[in-house]
Amino acid sequence: MMIPEEILTSHMWVFYTLIPCLLIDGVARLPAPQNLSVQSTNMKHLLTWSPVTMAGEVIHYSVEYQGEYESLYVSHIWIPSSRCSPTEVPECDVTDDITATVPYNLRVRATLGSQTSAWSTLKPPFNRNSTILTPPGMEVTKDGFHLVIKLEDLGPQFEFLVTYWKREPGAKEHVKIMRSRGIPVHLETMEPGAVYCVKAQTLVNAIGRYSTFSPTECVKVQEETLPLALALFAFIGFMLILVVVPLSIWKMGRLLQYSCCPAVVLPDTLKITSSPQKLISCRREEVEACAMTVQSPEELFRTWI
């Protein structure tokens, strides 16, 4: 069946009228990214979108943002994202770009060589006060009689409200506001035999919001092995042992010394009262004179009568 020339001409006219819609400045239009959304948890903001697919081709994406200041006071300018201009993956971490608690406009477009798509804009604008805050991860331990907590480090904007108490009827809850650097922190000195419980929640002052509380964790302190009085007596006994035992050993050594090796005492007549040197230095003349003065028995008898 032959197509009338008039119909063929009209179809060609429609085709030519559509070409300007597909070409702008001689550049073919790519499909624009769709389904833009922001997933935000604990002040980490991730912009995602549906990827543009072209068989055998790698598509790049450009991301731009516009805060309240740019929108109202700087002629509606758009600023390229610091991390994602361009990027090959259909997502962009815009955490560093969102610096105030105001609505932010975000937009994305696809690029393939010299071809670009139209911009797709996030609807509605994103405000970081909508972020989801989760309870902090925590580890509760004991160091002797010290209650110790270690909290997850979520960043410099985060503080934590830590609530702890001794588990007993009518116990009072204690609250501490802490910043975490991922290091253990002492909470309280615990009583022997008591059970202490801890829970925590996240606080971000920049958006004025709290998370829910973490699950409660409890630790128990062991009873003292010795009563205080018994421990005192044990200490005194130990000190006595340190003093008495060396003294007893010394005394026993002295007794054994006198028993096995007694000291010999010389009679007074055998003791030398003069210096031995003086005895040796006695002159010969004196010895001879002493010998000459010796009298016979008869002379002694006459002298006595």
C-alpha cells in the first residue's frame, strides 16, 4: 500500500520540529537523574539518586548545593559539592557542604562526554535537623572498685548524657554530660557487693535534639574478701613477724655460739698487766743487779731474827 505523499510530508515535518527539543546548541540531552533523596544519620548526610544507564558508557554526575544565604542574598548561585563534582557513583556525601541548620537545595545532572542532562532538584529541600540520631555504642566495665564507661566517638559535634545509678530501691540517678574521644572515663567509686547500671543518649546542640537511650548495662562489684578489722589484724601480725623473726634468729645464733664455743676466761695471775714491749726492753744491767741481790737462806734467817 502506497503512503500518500501528503501524509509522508506531514510526518517528516513533525520529525524536524522535534529535533530542537532533542538538541540544544548541537548537544544531545541525556536523561536527567531521578529519585533524589538524602539519607541522614548522626549528622552524616548522603545524597543518592537513580543512575542514568547508557550501554557501554560511563556516566559522570555533578552535584551542586544552595544554602539559605546563596538563595536569598547572592543571586541564587549554586556551589559545586566539595566531594562530588564530578563522581561516577550515584551518591554524594554532602556532610561538609551542609554547615547550618537551614533548608538546602541540592541538584544533580548527568554528563557523558560533551552531552549533559537537565538538572534534577531535590524536593523538598533538606534541613539537617531531620537527621536520625542513634544511641551511642558504649562499653561499661569495672576497674577494681571504679565504674568505667567507654563511648563511641561520633565526632566533635556530639555530646552524651550518661545516666548511672546503684541498683537498689529508691536509688537516685546521676547524670553526667560527656564528650567522647573513644577512651575510658571514670564515673564513680562503687561500694562492695553493689550492682551499678548505666545508660546513655546522644545530644547535638547544633540542632537541639537528643537520641533515645541506649540499652541499660549493669556491672556487679565483688564483696570484700576480708572484713576490715580482720585485714587490720593481719597487717599487724605481719609487721610483728617482720620484727620478731629476725630478732629470734639473732638470739638463737648467740645461744648456739656460747653453747658450742664458750669463751675461756684467764685467771688474773696470768693476765699481763704491763706492756709486753716494756718487759722486752728490760736492760741487762737491771737483770744482773736483780740477780746479785738474791740472798742465801742463812742470811735471810739472820735478818728475820
